[in-house]
Amino acid sequence: MFYLYTSNRTERLADRLAAVIAEHDPPSLFQPELFLVQNRGMERLLCHALADSFGVWCHGRFLLPVQFFDELCRRWDCPAEHQSFDRDLLVWRLERLLRDLDDESLIPLRVYLDDDGVPLKRYQLAVRLAAVFDQYQIMRPDLLAAWERGESVFGGSVEAWQRRLWTVLRRDDPAAQHRGETMLNLAQTVRDGELNGAGPTRVFVFGMHTLPPLFLGVLEALAGRIDVHFFLLSPCRQYWGDIESRRSRVLHGGGEFIGTEGDGGFGGATYHPLLAGFGRQGAHFQELLLDMVEGYQDHDDDFVDPAAGGGVLHRLQSDLLDGREAPLSGDCPKVAEDGSLQVVSCHSRWREIVVLKDFLLSRLYGDPDLQLHDIVVMAPDIDDYAHLIPAVYGDLAHDVSDGRIRRENRVIDGFLQFLQLFGGHYGWSELLGVLERPEVYPRFFLTAGDLDLLRFWVVDCGIRWGLSAEQRRDDGLYPFTPAAWRTGLERLLMGVTVAGEEPVDGILPYSDIEGSQAELLGGLCRFVDLVERGRHVFQSELPLASWAQRLRGWCDELFVDTDQPDLLELLQLIDALEQRYAPHHDQPVVGTVVRQWLEAMADGRSSAGFISGRLTFCSMLPMRSVPFKIICLIGLNDGDFPRTDQRISFDLMTNDYRKGDRVRREDDRYQFLEAILAAREVLYLSYVGQSVRTNKPVPPSVVLAELLDVLQHSYGVADLVRAHPLHAYDRSYFTDECDLFSYDDEQYRLAATLEESGDRAGSPWLTEPLPVELPQRLELAELARFFRAPQRYLARSVLGIRFDALQTLPDEHEPFELTGLDRYQADHVVVDALLRKQPPEIVLRILQDRQAWPLGTPGELAFTRRLDEIRPFADEIAAAGGAVAQPSVPVELTIGARVLAGELTNRCGDGLLFYRYANLRGRDILGAWLYHLVAAQVLAEPVTTRILCRNARLTIGAWRGGPDDLAGLLELYVSGCRVPSSLLLEPALAYARQVVSNRGRGRKDPLEKARETFRQDMRQGFEPAYRFFFRDTPSEDVLGDDFVACCENLMVPLWDAILADSEEHVR
């Protein structure tokens, strides 16, 4: 007998299940009860419910649909040899058949595959065909039967070539049955045959809102022999199989749906729009269930009216139960007072889960009985949030279910990342991205601390992309060697072997490496060698069994612990390639096909963690009607949900819809309806509803929009969406101005800081000096570093803030042109090389091996031009004695209570020489002035200091400066280590130059000129420390009286003296 139990509450169905089990004991204590469920989450719910009912529960077998019907085949001694037609095996069988397309009916396939990339294209077509044939087996067995009889159902070339392929598949393994055939035979065997041994006397089907008609046919046959108890969750107590959606009624010109007595409708009540809009799949299944199952006993007294809850959510559930739309009335509770249905709009996924956490904490704090296992958070695809969840919910016990195997298994993910290298351009960050994985680098005897040094070596020695010239040639590119891994490794290895920077056997040694680091370099070389050997293998065509051996070999070379579960799971997948698929496919395949197959296997989902007693995050999957006190649906974005049903163009079911067919969008719509029914206290809905760039509104998912429309027009609930600010530290979270709130102390402190900084906008960054105790002995090199950039020195050397710590990493290609800092650095390499009289070709080789100059003929021509431009400047330096370095002089000077120590450098001829192939800046003058003053105290004879720049030839006379001037610089240094110095070098130089200009024809205010220079530096970011210290301070306050004093007391007199001593001024 077939028993049908319906309810709008899963708990009530579970109670009814317990009552049925208690009413009739099984014939044997050792006979397990047999259950058909859709997922393991429902199994856990039923086990808990039955344990609560009986005190203890065990010995129940919960089977998924495929397992259930295979079990029935075994029990009824019905052959189930359908393995050859399993979807995963069909892929490889079809891939083999698609290699022989001589039949006339297969011409469309031959034309499609007659193109570049045939192996991968053929495999991808086999995947799609396997998906279609898999559906035909279950949903269209009559179509397959007609083909096997030589009949055509639809006609046309598309059906012709599919029929031909199916015929060849059947002929290829005539003893096997496809799954639909097995189901038909099982139904007939159940009706006519005898049970093989002790079997179940009853079965329970729970939590299914859709089943293929073939499966229902088997259940119908089974109900003729044993009891079949079907527990169906239904949102409506009435029959609603023939309800129409608003869209359907409009398209067909119908008016309001009015049921009539005996017509199975709602007896004159108006239909509920959500039931019609979201419940199409459930309605069709109910109709299909009642049509196919003749003779059943219906128990419909298990419906519960949720209206007693009193909230908007419960009012909505109650109206769905009666199947009618409630008339607009004034007794619906206000949402602000209710809170049972909440809709939240955020700017990003990150903000969604942050806002959600504050909501969950408020519910947990407000309800002592609420536990984490009473809450579920679902998203259309939880992988979109999986990387964010641990960062936000690390302090709450939680599990993430339904994630892809690749995300949960780091070894599989790392192995796939390794395979992705082949066929790519082998960029430096791609290879290091694999080597730096925690699962990989121990295999090459590396530690986590070694990785930063390896990355520095790789970038600094000029490795950008490509393994070698040979690899580039094989990939159809010009076979040049610079920027390749092999070239870079040769440089590194030569640097370990020999010293110096001259080429040895055509290899330029990398000097920044020591012999003691050879083992570290060896690990990198072994990894690159593995990649290079793997490339050759990946380009070949091998049978599946041989590929399995190669993949296992790479696993041995990549991973250390062969007993770890993640690696064992990967090896099981590889074993399947050899043991399950290779016997059905003996043709060689390319590596890209094997990689795509493994990626498809790793994209499978794991349901582990669903209903684990902790806060559950999971995907919105069909038949997840498990009730929770609080259900949170996030990611309800337009285009993301309902998901698009991307039907294959040659799927013959597309234009032959039958009740019972699965449509992805309808699945999602019904899933949304089930979520509404399953929420017991609160339904929380969230979406990205505001642009993170423009703050403009973004529409939600169509299902959420429909729900909001119904709530407004039928329940009078408007303005339900609560829009949250872009940032978690927005002041609205921590004031009484609105009902937004946050429990994040860190964000509160940040908001308070911003509020305070807003109140004192324009005030200095530091209001009082830093308590810095400087040593009595000061280093000359530290003073020189200070006077190159006083504000940057304070940030870096005193506060420990480095503005260059987040420098942009180099691109994965050779340079095509040089700009900015890269050109500046290259120019100085050229200047130094010319002073050392290095041959130009060696200089060019050095620059190109460092990826500091364009390659090829364009690079050679550009270098020749640049060399001609720089050579006169280098000749001037050489004429001034800069080509011959003189020994430095020790410095030990007592200045007041401090000692200045170090070495006097930049000596040449009879004085000091400072040069820089760039335009003159304030740092050039102050740095030279410092060393000039020290030299005057240390050397026996007065010296002249020269400054050479691209646009300036300046001199500081031997008689300039004295001990008081050096003491003044020391005082500026001590002060600048405690507060941002008032000496801003470039504005100060602009001030001094304008003062001198005003003595002639200039009429501009020097202070205004300095402020223009400061504002330009702030806009262009030439000095990051300016923005750090003075971003909230007007230029008038930054360059105030203290700045003017520095200029008048230091820069202006110094500039006057330099101009007086120099034969040639600034050009």
C-alpha cells in the first residue's frame, strides 16, 4: 500500500514517521528500516528526531536515490548492469567513439570537430553528450527505446546523429543496460518477481519534493508488494497541482483564479502569488504523484497553522498554507516591531557576512535558548563566501558545507595548480605560487622562512616568464633566452660559484648570493627541473593508464606525507583513471584533457558539516527543507539566483517539456519557497544592493523582488530593505541616530578616531614631540640619510613605517619601455659603468639580464641613444676625478654633548664630488653641504665641494661653513627625530630660488612658490611622507613661520653662497 503524508512542517512529518514506526514493529530486530532521502542533512535530522521520540535510535539505512534503487535491484534479483552507461564512464566511451565519424549521419559532428584544438574540443563535446544521454536514460527512456527500434521521434539531423551515437554505444556493450531500462525492468520485476532473501517489509521516503517519473513507477510497483510511506512537505493544505502563476495567467488572458467545487482548486479563494510563482515544480510533482500512484491513503491532518507566531513571516506562512493571498489589512504587525522577516542590502559580499554576524550576535545575546545549531546560513554558491567566513567567524564554532572538493582539499588544489602551469607562459609568480604552497615546499627541503629570499632572488636576477628558449620555440614564440627561468637559474648558480660581475662563459653571475645558500637554491632548481620535465610529458599523448602512472609520479615528487588524507583522496581519483576508465578507453589522449577531467572531479561538492551542531554555512541546494529557528539567505543578487538553466543546444528535451523534468531555475525558486517555510522564527535575506563604486542601488534577485512586491501590495509592508553603509566603521553604527548597530570594538575605536580627527581637522599629525632618546654617539650616515628626506626618515627610522614596503611586483613579461624610477636607476648603472670603462655591450647585457632595459634591436638602439646622452656627463665626472675612488677618512667629531662618527666618503682630487644624473633637488644641496662641513673639520686642508646634476654644475667654496653650521644641522636632526621637521627640502629650495629671482625681475612671493611646490608634491606623490604627516593640514599651516625660519636661516644663505662660488649655475 502507498501511504502519503503531507504537512507544511518537517517536524510534524518526522513525528508522523515515528508514530508509523512505533505502530508496527519490524518482523526482526536485525531487519534495518529502509529510508530514501535526498541528502545526508535530512538523514541527520531524522536520526535526531527518531532518537528524541524513542529515546534511542539505530539500525536505520538511509540511502540516496541511486543507492536506494540499486539496493532494490539487489533485493529483487534484478540485473543492474548499467555501469557502462554511468555518466562519468559515458564521457570516455563517447570520447573514443567521436574519433571515428565516418557515418553520413555524423557529418555535423565531423564539421564541428574539424578545427584547431580537436582533442580538447572532442572531450568537451563528449562531456556534454554524456550529460544529455544521462538525462535521456532517466527522463526519456521511451526515446532511447524508439532509437533502438530504428525509429525517429522528432526528425532532423540533430536527432539523427544522436540516434547513431546511441546505437553504437549499445552495440559497443550489448550486455549492459542503461539506467532507465534498469528502472523499467525493476518495476516489472517487483510486480511479478519474488524477493531475494529477507527484505524490507516497508520503506520510508522522506523529504523529496521531486522524483523522476521512472522512480515513481518503481515506488508504485513496490507499493503493490510492501508498504511505501511517502512523507511530502507541502506549503499548502489544498491540492495546488493546477495553480497558475501570475505570468501564465496574463499570457493566457486569464483573470483571477477562482476554484470551483470539485475542481481541485481553492474553492473560490484567490490564489497566493508566491505559491504560484515559486511552487511550479512542487505543484507538478504533486500532480504527477497523484496521477501515477493509483490507490493510496492520504493523511492530511498534520498541517500546522503558523499564524500563532504573530509575525510577518508567520502570517505569510499561514496564508501559503491556505493557498490564498490575504487581503490588505491593518492588523499586520509592523516590521520594526516584529523582525521575523528582514532584508538587508550591502555593498559587497564581505559586508554581507560582517553585517550578518552582528545580526546573529544580537539574536544570540537576546535569546539565551538560541544555540548556534539553530541557525543556518545559505548562499547560492557558498564557495563565493568560503574564503571570507573564517576571517569573520573565527570566534564562533562554525562549519562550511557543500564546498567544492578542490577548496576543501589543499593537496588536490595544489596539484591542479601545478598542472595549470603546463601550457601557460610559466610566469615567475605562477611557478612560485605553486612552490610556496605549504603542501609543496617541504618536499624540496625548504622552510617558510626561505620563501621570501627565493622570491627576491627570482625577481632581482631578471626571471619574468618562460622556462627557456626551447620552450618558447615549442610554443610558437621567438626563442630568446633573457627573462627565462633557465637563464636566471644559470645566473644564480654562477653567482654561487664565482665572484664578480663580469660574464663567465656567457653567463652574468648574480652577485647577491653566497655559497652557504646553495642548498636553498638547489631546492628551487629541483622544482623548476620538475616543471620542465613535466612540460615535455604534458605535450605528449598517452593512454589513460599511462597518464595515471605519470600523475602518481608527480604526486611523489611534489608532496611529502604519503599518508595524509588529502593526498590519499587525490590518489584515489588518479586510481580511478586507471582502474575504472582505462578499460573503456584505450586511445592516447593529450594532457589538457586529463587535466580538465581532474578539474571536473575536483569541482564536486562535499556535504560534510551540514547539521553538525555548530553554525552551518552551506549552499542553497534542492530539497534542503530542514527547519531552523533562523534561516539566513545571503547572496540573493540579480543574476546569481535563481541560477540560469544553461541547456545544451542539442538537448532534445528542451522543446519537449514534461512534468517531472528538472529545470534549474524552477529548482531554485522552489528552494526559496522551502526556505520561507523552514524558518521558524526569523528569515534573514541579504544581497549586494549598492554599488561599491557609485553607491547607486543594484536590483536584488527576481525572487526577492517578487517577495517584496507581495509584502507591499498584499500585506502593506513597505520599506523593508535596510541599506547598510559601505564601511563597518561608519558612525551610524555607534550612535542613536538610526537602528543600525555593531558589536565590533575595533570598528568602534576606528569610528571614534575618525570622529575625533574630523573635529580637529587641520591640526598637526603630532601634537607633541615623540619621546625619542637619541644616543650620544651619532652616525654620519644617519645624518646623511636624514637630510635626503627628513620627514621620510622620521617615519621609517623612528616610527618604523616604510612607504616602499608594498612596492608593485614586476610584471610577468620583459620591459618594452622604461619610465620614471626604472629609467633613473638604469641611467645610474650606465654612468657607473662608463666610469669603470666597462664595454657598452657588457653594460647592455647587465641591464637586460636584470630586466632593466628593453630587449632586442629596439633595446639596442635605445641604449645607443641613451649612451650618447649620458657619456658627456660621465666624462665631466671623470674630469673632476670621480672615476678614481679615494680612500674614505674616519670621522670622530665632538659637537656639544654628542659625538659624530663615521667615514668621510665622496673624496676625489682636492675636494668632494657629488653627482646624480637627474635634475637638481634640495636633497643634493643639503647632502653635499653636510659632508662639506664635516670635511672642513676633519681634513687638514680646506676642500671644495662640487655638485653635478643634469641641469646644474655647482660649487661650494673651501672657505664656506664652520663648526656652528654643523651644530645647526645636528640640531635640525635631533628635532626632526621627534616631530616632523619644518625643513621640507623641495619647497625650501623653491623658496630660496624665488628669493634670488626676486632680486632680478621676479616678483612672486617666495612662500607662495614654496606652497605651490608642496601641493604639487602632494598631488603627484613624490614624497609619501608628506601625505602621511600633512594630509589633513592646509599648506598654509605646514609651510608657516617655522618653515620660513628654516629657509631664511639655512637654505637662502646656502643658495646664495653656492651661486656666488659656482662658475655655472642651474640650466
